[in-house]
Amino acid sequence: MTPEGKVKDKLRKLFKSLGAYYQAPIANGTSSSGAPDIFVLYKGVYFGVEAKATIKSKPRLNQLKHLVDISNQGGAVFVIHDTNIDDLKQALTTVASPTFDRTLLAEIDHSAQLRATFQKELDSL
């Protein structure tokens, strides 16, 4: 199994353990190029999750665009690699809390960082 495959396997196990609905689109010509690796719906919150093998692996421009688009519609977005899966676990725990507050989720998810990276990439074109 590839290093990215190992990350995806950990993510699937996490989602399954929580009873979250998740779907991994198959790149067979019908999915949109750059779509996140896994879509998750948990406690009414939509997540877009891009898996990467390591912290050095960065999302491509089309992947960033999808993540920013999801974030702009109120979804939570994450780029998860071998060392930061706890960010996503914290977000899922926050969503499951009886006192869930979206502002807390916004502090955890990767939206702000991904927006800045996306804009920087666009500016460099």
C-alpha cells in the first residue's frame, strides 16, 4: 500500500468508527478533476478531505479550488497527511458536541490556510 493509501485507510477507519457517511469518488472520467479524495457527512456537517502521503505533499491548484469552493459553501475542508490526522479528529469531536458552534470548527479546519495558498498560486500564474 502506498503512503497516501495508508493515510486514506486510517481516514476510512476513523469515519467508520464514528458512523459517519463517507464516499471516495472514483476517478473514472465521471468525477471532477481535483475533487477531494473523500467526502464526509457527519452530524449535518459536510467535509472535503484531501489525503496526502506526507506534510511535504501539497495539493495541486485544481484540488485547492475544489476545497476552497467547498469551504465557501460552508463545508469544512482538510488536507490530511501522516502527521496531522488529529486536526480532523478534533473537528469531528467538535461537530459531535451537544454545544457545537461553527466558529469553533472554523478555527480547526484548514479553510483559511487553503484560501491563502490558493490565492498565492493564482497570483503566481
